[in-house]
Amino acid sequence: MKKIVLAVMTTVVLAATALPAFANVSVRGYTRKDGTYVAPHIRTSPNGTCADNFSGCR
């Protein structure tokens, strides 16, 4: 019984810590063609659907 509880708790902790790792993406600073500098920032990661603006679909 203790092994089952330990396995469930371990799974829950690992799943909870893995989800936030994929939520955001760091973007390095860069200079645009027109000379404007874009500062480094954090954005949400693409989610693979064209139904919203998070996927980069055209």
C-alpha cells in the first residue's frame, strides 16, 4: 500500500513540475531590419492550433 501511495505521489509531483516548463519561451533581444531594437522577453509557447494566435499559423 505504501508503495502505491509513494508511486502516485511521485507521479503527481513530476507531472506538476513538468507542465510549467512548457508554458513560456524566452525570446532573445534582436534588431529588426528597420534598425529598431526589440528587448528580450518571455512569450507563451505555440500550441499547435490555428484557432488562436499562439500557434504562428498563417
